[in-house]
Amino acid sequence: MAIITVIGSGMMGSAITWPAADNGHTIRYVGSPLDRAIIDHARATREHLTLKRPFPKGDLHFYQIEELAEAMKGADLLLCGVSSFGLDWFLDTIIPQIPDNSIVLSITKGMVALEDGSMISYPEVMEQRAEALGKKGIDFNAVGGPCTSYELADLDPTEVTFCGRKPETLRWLKSLFEQDYYNISLSTDVRGVECAVALKNAYALGVSLAIGMSYKREGREFEHYNSQAALFGQAVREMTLLLDLCDGKPEQLPLGVGDLYVTVFGGRTRKIGTLLGTGMSFDEAMEILKGTTLESIVISTRTAVAVRRLIERGIVRAEQFPLLLHIDELVNGGKTVNVPWKAFEREDF
Amino acid sequence: MAIITVIGSGMMGSAITWPAADNGHTIRYVGSPLDRAIIDHARATREHLTLKRPFPKGDLHFYQIEELAEAMKGADLLLCGVSSFGLDWFLDTIIPQIPDNSIVLSITKGMVALEDGSMISYPEVMEQRAEALGKKGIDFNAVGGPCTSYELADLDPTEVTFCGRKPETLRWLKSLFEQDYYNISLSTDVRGVECAVALKNAYALGVSLAIGMSYKREGREFEHYNSQAALFGQAVREMTLLLDLCDGKPEQLPLGVGDLYVTVFGGRTRKIGTLLGTGMSFDEAMEILKGTTLESIVISTRTAVAVRRLIERGIVRAEQFPLLLHIDELVNGGKTVNVPWKAFEREDF
């Protein structure tokens, strides 16, 4: 049995341990500085405070961040459980403490845009950071694919992809986590997998605009699907182009599409998109969602910055990304919703 | 202003006339033998019986099938408004009566599997039929893309693709139907467009299985999305392969994906998939849905027949289509739901 140390014990970082605990592995949960209450609550009740579910049965241990060294001692796997907003903390505070030759599996999905408009994935950012620190042999892997934390903790059948550099590491990771309800594909196309699943954050906001437009028109919470489907199709078209721009393999597109699907149905991205769809400005919508952290805003902004840079460089044309650029206008340009339907039309002769 | 004659005035055949009527064109609605009540009701009330909405304002005329010749006289465009179940009637009874050099736009989405497992689109089937009859110069075009009839009649923003052989015909068709709420792309990739949108009928049933599985597990109408997203992703993977097998361009995939999205949310395909997902046999589920016509059953059966033939011929492998083959087992093999999750896992090294 392996020892798995989770660093960052929020909802997703914790939920992914369910299948591993069910396989009999030892899990050590370390709270980030933001997770103090989660760890205290877990120690007292063996329930996850924000997931609102009991932890699985098994050999589980709970640590505050100052106990990190003890929690990492003898661990076979380090799990990076922070969201995009914790990435800098993980890069600056945690990676310096990770022993050489560790294996890391990260649940953080995302991309970083470089100065020239090219985009690289979080595992690559982590690799670069470890290299800059003179670390040796740390093997960074990541989890992609459609998976909401609540449903995983409820053992809903889920399909994900683990990506990394080494097939043998990926197969070992799969052996730790595989369950009848947790199905794992493997890929060495790190950039492609991460790019596909990161982009869904931006485009789920785009699809949700149609929900808000429908609510507004109907004067009640009634959804129309033709317009959602039109935005969904356009999102897939733009994601296909972006995946190619990231040098990801087209085979990863279904991961991003599945992840887009699940993201349209849940949580904060749907909420902000729906509010913007009713005609609110971004500031008005954020007023209502006060205090929520929105990866969709980070990712859509970052992707739009990259795409605008690539447009300047003549590598792509603005007409190829009308939905992304409209999302960016809403989020960063003070505009209100006005979906550029005619810009989605194509002639394919 | 043009004269448009609709042959088959059911829900979709009629709904597509809304934007054309709003553009001021004359519409002549001809009922199929199944649409008698629709035509009688329209004459008496100017309301569509099954769409349950008033017809748009404009120069509209209503005909029973025996008045077809009169309705076609001087028409600029013939609109084939039947569903897959009316295709044989259209091929056998209507095409012989269509004048040479007519322009036809068909809303019927679907594919026919040939003996060798190859699949061709309905417009191609119509072309072959017209050729066999010695007809000259009939220009067959078709409508693909996500569009439910109710929502189109409610003027929900909708994005479709018209496909056909001639760019100039397609541009003219677009000029007849284009509206701010009805957005039209154009493509000469007839096979690709039709294949992409036909396949969604089969796979929407597949995605809906997860809805029924969730209902059963929860004991109430509560949906889980991780499992739906996993099936959605797998559907996109298999649709991508099938599109390629049909010699369709990969650019058409977003049409099929958008159409899959809208089909999961509405109507009969969702119902049969959900019932099968709760563990019912196909016969039990059809007992409940008695009397409903199911294009998803026709298309999934036909596609599975084609794929099994291609497997026999060594052109594809069964492992590439686990979802389609499971749908076929449910529909035609007397099995009950048992999603082959592990068969969806891949190693992409």
C-alpha cells in the first residue's frame, strides 16, 4: 500500500483521494493556509467541511501546513490539490520543499500565456520552477477530464485522463486510483490534455450566456437550447483551433468537450455566465457573486491575452475567435452581452 | 419575393418557414398523408396543431397532399419537411412528381448504410433516386445543425448549416432564410454535414443513459453530470471516427457536437435513453413510449449495422466503438444497461 500526501485539501484535492482510500492506501491531508478550518473540522468529525461529506473509511491523517515536512516523510506520491489561485503558492512555497525524485500528481487545471502569445500548461510551469530551483528528478503529472468534486465523492462514474512524461509512472498512478467508478485514461501529451481541459473554463462561461439570455427573455428560469447549442458548437470550433495552437493532439478534444459539458451544469462559471447573459455588466455580476473565486475569469482573460498577441503577430485572425473575444469584452472591456451570431457563420466551399 | 412550397408540414418542416415568412416570402404548406389534421387546423385557425403556435404573419397557403401539383406550380423552392420515417414516401411518391431543374432543401437528417458498411447521406439518396428516375438537374440541398422546432418557432437564436453541391444555390437559400435569430453557415461537404448531425441521434441516446442511471440510484429525478460528461466525451470520440469513415471533413464535428448537446435536452431520444438507463429492457421502455417515432433507434441501429460490417471487413476495430455497440446491444440485443466504462479508457503514449 502506498502513502499519498495531499497538499491543499480543498474540495477537488480531497475528492480525488476517495478512490485511492477505497483501494486501501494511506492518505495524509495537508491543508493550505486557506484550509485550516477544513483540517480542524476533519480531525474533530472526520467529515470534509466544504465537500459536506464524511471522508472515506481507511488510514487517513490530517496535518496543518506547518506539519508539511512530517506529512511528506516517506510519502510515495505528493498530490497537488490547489486550484489555479493556489498555483503561485505551490510554486513559491511548496516546490522548494519537495524532495528530489518525488512523484507529483496535480489536480490544478490551467494554462499560462507567455509573452509571445504561446501557452503552456501548469505541469510545465511546475517543471520549469523545479528546474530553476536546481531540483532533480521530480516527476510532475496532472489530472484532466470532466470531474466535479461532489460527484466524485458520491462515487458517480467518472472518466479522467492522467497525463505525464513517463508511461510507467502513469500506469503506477492509475494502479493507485483506478476504481469501478473512477476510470482513468493515460496520455503523455501533457500540453494537449491540459490545454483541452483548461479552455473549457473560458467557454463554459460563453455557453452559459445563452442561459441568462433565455431567462431574461422569458422573465423566469426557463432555458432555451438552440442558442446554448450554437454557442457550444462555436466553443468546440474555437477550442479545436486553440488546442492546435498549443501543439496539443486533436485526440484530446473530447476531454475538453466533456469537461465543457460538465462545467456548463455546475457551479460558479455557469452563474457568472448566466448573470452576464441577462445583460449585467461584469462589475454588477461580480457584486452578486462577491467572494467567489472564478477560474473561468482567469483562464478566459489569459487565453484572450494570448490570442490577441497571436493576432498581432499574424498567426491567427480575430475572425477565428469571435466567442472568446466577446467573452473577453464582457469580462475585461466593460461591455454587456451581445453575442456576435453572424460572426459564427462560415462558408465552407 | 420567392414562393416556397413545403412538402410535409410537421413540426420541423413548418418551423423552418418562420424565418422565410418573416422575410416576406410566400409559403405554401402541403401536408403529407399524416398531416391532414395539421392542414385542416391551419386553414381553420392559422395555428400549427402540433407546434401549438400561431403561424407567422405573411402570405401563407395550405394544401392537402392531393393538391400537391397546384402547390408546386411556379414554386421557386421545394422544401422536404418529412422526418426519417417519411423518407421512403418522399423518395417513392414525391420525387417522381418534382419538375426537372427544381431546387430542393431538405430538413430530414440521416444516413443510410450500404451493403459494404459505407454510409451515405439522405441528400445523396435523393440524388440517386432522381437520377434513377431520369430526372434532370434537380438540385438537392439540406439543413444540418442544432435546431429544435419549438425553439425556432419561438425565435430563439439558432445556428444551422445549409449543405449542397453549388455555392451559388446555397447563397441564394441563405438569402431566403437568414434572420437575426436564424444564422446560417454554408458547406459543400454534404456527406460530412449530414453524417455529423445524423450521428447525434444515436449518441444522444447513449448520453441519456447516465441520466436514467442517476435517477435510479438517487430514487428521484436527480442528475449526475460526471457520468453524462464521460459518455458525452466518448460520444465525441466515436463521432469523430465515424465522420472520418464517412469521408466527412473534421471541420463538421462541432455541428454534430452542438446537435448532440441540444438533443440530450429534449424530446424522445432523451426519454428512451433515460428509461434504458434505469435498467429497463428496450421492450419495456418502448411500452412506455408507445406510439412515438424514434429516429435515434433507426440511426443507432443503422450505424451499428454499418460498423459491424466494417469490423468484419477489418477496416475498424470493435474496441473503437464501445458506446455505439452497447447502445445497439440495448436496442437490438435484449440487454439491459451496463456501460462499458473500462472500454473507454485509453493509453495515448
